[in-house]
Amino acid sequence: MDRLSPWDQHIQELRYRLTISFLAFLLGLGLGWWQVPHLLDYLLARFHSELVFTQPIEAFSGYFTLAALVGLILALPVFLYQMILFVRPGLLPHERRILYWSLPVSVLLFFAGASFGFFFILPFAWRFLLGFGSSFLQPLITFSSFISFLLTLTVPLGLIFQWPLLVAVLSYVEIVSPSFLRRGRKVAILAALVVAGTVTPPDILSQVLVATPLVILYEVSILVADRLYGRRQQG
């Protein structure tokens, strides 16, 4: 039997890692589907609302979206571990160190941002938008629009909260310096206000709640850059 080339071995291992990750996702999807009714009960009780669906497939697709979201969350540790195993042989020691500490931090920052959006921004935005209802204008929220609203105000914040980690990595490899970040402080504050106005309703309180942690994250990134960039310069 012919021996596999290094490239074929690489592809075979990648297929194996992805297969394990996909099986973990399927398992998480099954558990998520089982928990969707309880999750919906919690969400509807928290937001004091009832949902409807206007198309035959809408309820199924909404259930599947929530179940898939739970499945992704549950399978994330397995996927990250498989990714580490796949890329580790080709990394230098210092690159492995970056990988080992950046992945867990990235996950924690994402969930911190998503949790901030869910527990702080969503309630304010929900009350503000439904406050336009009246005796002649009653809210009728569909299942799909509720899930879309939920994801719109949680996932982007999870991604935005990755900023300090990105700065830390760029500082570690000496691409970004603390002085560069300080010079860009005014632009960063303006960008935070623009992002807050984009991902939140036209409600000053919600926009301030989003912009404030973004500015704080930028200041934290300057401190991180100071520490890492200075350490590399001394080394």
C-alpha cells in the first residue's frame, strides 16, 4: 500500500478533527432541541411577552436556530481543543504560547460581551421599542423576529469584546504600540459612539450603556499594550 504524502496526511487529520467537532455539535444540537421549550419559557418570562408565528415553517426554524445555538455553545470546547491539536505541530514555541492563552480568553470575552448585551442592553431596548405601542397599536412579535432581535444585540457585542485580545496579540508581536493607541483615543471614542448608535435602538440610555464599556475596553487595551510591548522591548 502506498504511503500517504504529508499533504494527504494533513488533510486526513483535518477531516478527522472536523468530524469529531461535527459529532460534538450534533450531540449539543440534540440536547439543545430538548431544552428549547425551557429556554423559551425563560426568555418569554424575562421579557414578559408572547410570540406568534405567521408561516408554517417559522416555529420549526426558530426551534432549530435556538437548538443550533445551544449546540454551538456546548461543542465550542471540543472544537477549540481539536483545533489546537491540529495546528500545534506546525507552531513555534512562542506561537503555541499565544494560542494557549488567547483561545480561552477569546471565549471568555465573547461570552462576557454577549452576556452584557443580554442582561443589560436587551431589557432597555425591548422596553423602549415596545413602548411605542398604544391602544390602537398593539405589538405582535413573531418567533423569527424575536430571535433575530436577540442575536443582533448579543453576538455583535461578543465580537466587539474581542478588542483587548486583538490588541494584546498585536502588541505581543510588536505591530501595535501603546503610543499609537493613545494617539487614536479620540477616533476610538467616536467609533464607540457610532457602533453604539448602530447596534442599539435610538435610545440615549442604551447607546451610553454600549459606548461606555467600549471606551473602557479601549483603555484596558492600552494598559495591556503597555505591559506586553514594554516586556518585548526589554526582552
